Amino acid sequence: MEQFALTQDGTRLAYDSVGEGRPIVLVHGFASDRKQNWQNVGWYETLTGAGFRVIAMDCRGHGASDKPHDDAAYGDKMVSDIVRVMDDAKLTRADVMGYSMGGILTVGLLMTHGERVSRAVVAGIGETYFAPRSHRKGIAAALRASDPATITDPTEKAFRAFASQDGKDLLALAACMGADRTMYTREQLGSCSTPVLVVDGENDVQSGAPEPLAQAFAKGSAVVVPRRDHMTAVGDRVYKEAVLEFLQGSS
């Protein structure tokens, strides 16, 4: 059932609460939403069938949530939004799983509100988490381009095409992409004592291998999804089985 949480800056955040049992919060990737990233590829069914209560949010700028066009509305505010949804859903603590951008936000949540997270799955991010992110400004400019034919960079063209799907707000997504957000060093991540699972497709050149990121966490582990890339790993059976095994494991 769709519900809405209201942030301190007045942004409305849409989320689903489905099933009963141990709670898990799902945070989708850039230019996606809770249905495209999670529901449509079977995650709601997988998790509720395993006895979890699924709280799947639309990040600001995405889905049914509000879509401000100002870069200043995004960045680290998106980490605080996860906490706000948890509060609205009356969750003191929960498992959290994020994909791609959602994985980066989940890392931010671990580092700023680690007491709220029982276990974390960060997927669609890996060794490139530690790489410079100067390309984000170019992608933001591509999303704002009045004529997509002027975009020549292949990565920027791909982002523009995905963000141009029906129902998506290019200017909101450009602001989200262009905003600065806090990224953490290996040394900083080493202070996190929460169990973390890092999952990436074998052919995911955007994320890179999961092991270097997993090794930065004190209790990190890694899984590679065979023959999958950034777009195709998210619904894969290997990914789902690894997550259920991890969530049901002991600390």
C-alpha cells in the first residue's frame, strides 16, 4: 500500500509497506523507482515469501515522490530521507538493501545512522566506489541538454536514454546527479561494525568487482552474479539467494 513520509524540508516521499515480519528497507537506483527496481523483478515476492516486511521507498526526484529541480535539494539529504521513511514506518532498526545509487545511500546510512541498520546489502556498487566521480557533472549536463543528439559520450547517452523513459523528470534527475554527496574512504568504512554484503554482476563495468568494497568493511562479504551486468543483475536468482542466506545468517 502506498504511503507518504514528509521530510523536514517539506519533501513528500512515497513508499510501500508490504508483508509482515522482520523489516527490510529497499532503496532503488538512479532514475529508477521502487516498482521498477524491486517489485517488477520479483523482490517483493521473494522477501515477503521469506517472512520479511518490505518497506520500499521512492527516493526524492523519483517515482511518486516529490521532484525538486534544485541541486541543493539532493546530496546527503537523500540519506536522511531513508531515516525519515523508517520513522514514518515506525521502524527503530531494520535491514537495508540499496542498489547502485541506493547502495551508495545505504553506505551513507551505515556511516551516519549505523544504529538503525541490522544488516546491509549494497549491490550495484563495488571497487569503483573509491574512484573519482567527475563524470557525474557531465551526466547531469547531458540530462539537461535540450537536444539529446548533441550528446556524444556513450555513458552520458546511456544515462539520458534511461532517464527519458515515460514518467521520469529529467530536470529532477539532473539535479540529483549533479548534487555533491559524501563518499567515504576505506579507512572510514573500516569503522563500520554492521554486517555488509556487497553484490555485483560479473560483467558490471560500472561498479567493478565487489571484493575491494567488501574488504573495506570490518564484517564485509562479497558475491559475484555470473554473466550479469549492471542492469541485469538486479533480478537474478543468484543475487536473491545470496541476500536471503546473508539476512538469515548469524552475526
